[in-house]
Amino acid sequence: DAGVIQSPRHEVTEMGQEVTLRCKPISGHNSLFWYRQTMMRGLELLIYFNNNVPIDDSGMPEDRFSAKMPNASFSTLKIQPSEPRDSAVYFCASTPGQGFYGYTFGSGTRLTVV
Amino acid sequence: GESVGLHLPTLSVQEGDNSIINCAYSNSASDYFIWYKQESGKGPQFIIDIRSNMDKRQGQRVTVLLNKTVKHLSLQIAATQPGDSAVYFCAENVFGNEKLTFGTGTRLTIIP
């Protein structure tokens, strides 16, 4: 199993540009989570999906952020327009969804908005 | 709101010694706890978990202790090695909910 796969690993973009982060969860996992990690705020849950349906998006900071999960093997997190304060490491994680035994995290995408 | 917090942001330990990382949680409804290890440039990695019906659980070189009375969680790492250097997070969960709430993390540095 390749684990949770995120792309790109690093992204540098100019303020105002659209950014799309991608995630492929572990095959068979029914729940997918997007987290943001910064020094100031630590790990923050942005949104999570269960069976491709958004369950809780209360952590999405603004309307500039949107997430989709068109199928069980793919999710995107989009920021449009991006701002310097969006600079962070964004993690995707998945869990089987039957019983709860914690998450498996991807390696993250380090986003820098200049 | 409810949160999980750590007492010590940094900890330095001599290689071969034991280390203890502490975590305080405030949500009395939490009944499942996990310790994660995050190495530089990587995502958090599951180390060990414990459910609220237990007060101790052991793994390979790691032990988690849970004191529900004072809402305290600790991670003990025995005979530390250079590879143990990382940031350690505790996380809590409430049964029936898939959300994990993470603590702020403790940076453990192993001194050769």
C-alpha cells in the first residue's frame, strides 16, 4: 500500500493566484481529512469527508477555500485567490471509517504564497 | 472551546535515557487517545493509542499512560535513540466522532 499520496510536495505561488492541492487516500478508506499546520496554530482540521460527502467544513477559514471529493480515490483543496497568510503545510489523512483507529497522514504539501 | 494542550514545548534527552512527554486534555468526554510522531518534512505518524477503559498500554519501547481523574496523558520512550528526535503530538477523540483534536506538540531532541 502506497499510503496517502499528496501532490505537489511543494508549491510556491504569487498572491492572488489559484492553488490546487491534491490527495489520494488509502484504497478502501471511507473518510478523508484535510488539515493545515502552522507554527502559530498547530494542526487545524479544515474539512472532512465520509463516503465522498463533506461532513464538517467548519474549519475552512474563508470562502476562498473549497474542497471536493469527486470519487473515493481523489480529493482536492483549492484556494482562490491565495494570500500570504495561507502559507502553511497542508496535510491529507484518511481512515477506514469503520471503527476508529486514528488517521494515516500523507507527507503534506508545503505551500508558500509570496 | 475544548482543547488538548502540552505542558512542555521542548525536551532534550541524552541518548539511551528514557523520556516522558506529557499532555493535558480538557474534554472529559474524550475516550480515545493517540500519540503521533512527526519527523521533519513528514506527516504525523501513529505511534500508540489507548482507550479510556485502560490506564496503561505498552508498545515497542513506548508506553502510554492515561489518568482520567486529572485528564492527563503521557508517552514514555525507553532507551531513546537518535531516530526518536521529532515532534510528538497527543490527539483525542470522542466515540462516534471521527474528528481528532491535536495538542500543540512537544519537540524531543536526543543528544548523542
